[in-house]
Amino acid sequence: MKLNLILAALLFTSIATTANAEGGYGGFAIQGTNYEADGVSDDADVNAIFLKYGRRINNTFSVEGRLGYGVSDGSVEVLGVDVDIELDKFAGIYTTARLTTDSAFKPYAIIGATYVESSASVVGVTIEGDETGLSYGAGVELHIHQDAVINLEYMSYLDKGDIEISGISLGINFQF
């Protein structure tokens, strides 16, 4: 129930602010994703890409949406058997808070909610699952041009039950 209230608040905030805010941006990123499950000694490393679109509310706050897809599978060994892990897709809505500085480097914190679809395959049998959860992270932006920003970010996308999904991404945003 708490998560639904958080999602509703973030969605309302994004609709209200994108209607009045100036300063949109769009971009993409590549991400090294870590998929960790309880009871499994290894973590699966999966690569992903994502697109993002956002609107700045002011110099500090913005709201953005992301849509991503896994581009490579990971593998873990469970009881001597290889299990292939795939991050099928993910989508989320987030609010970011930037530290306003005179420097070209601007650190930020990010919080929101992410929906994740993933699958695991072993000896021809595939199990698919989906989950939604609270997401949070931190990053730094480097303003390389008036309309271009490179960012490096750590994000904990999902930490629910026996699964934890997190990632480090490198991306570029173009402001318009």
C-alpha cells in the first residue's frame, strides 16, 4: 500500500510539473546491472541500456521516466547447474535533487519506483517474473556543453524479498 501511495505521488508530481516546467531533457545510458538472489552464492552480471526523458522543475529538482532493456544475459551456478538470468525490461519514474554548484560537476540523489521483468532459464525451462519496488541512488553530472550532460550513476532498482537488482550506468542527456 505504501508503494502505491509513493507511485501515485510521483506520478501526480510528474504530471503537474511537466505541464508547467521549462527545460526538458532526453538521453540514454549503458548500464552494468547486478542481479543478486538469496541462497545463490554468485551474482549475475547483466548489461542493459535505457532511454530517459525528464523535465526540470527548477535548478535543483527534476522528474524523469526511464525505459530499459537487457542486452546481455548473466549466469549463476545453483547446485552445480548453470542458470541463465535475463533482465527483460524495466521502467520507472523518479525525482532527482541536484546540488547546485558553480562547477561543471553536479552531484545528485535520485528516488522513485521501478517495474522490472526478468527471467531465469535452466535446462530448457524458463521462469519469468515481475516486481515493482522503491528505487534510489546517487550520481554526478558533468556539463560538457550548454545542452549536453554526461552522467555516472549508481541505482538500487529493487531490493525486495530475496532479490536485489542494482546497477552502475554511464549516460548522456541532451537538454532542450
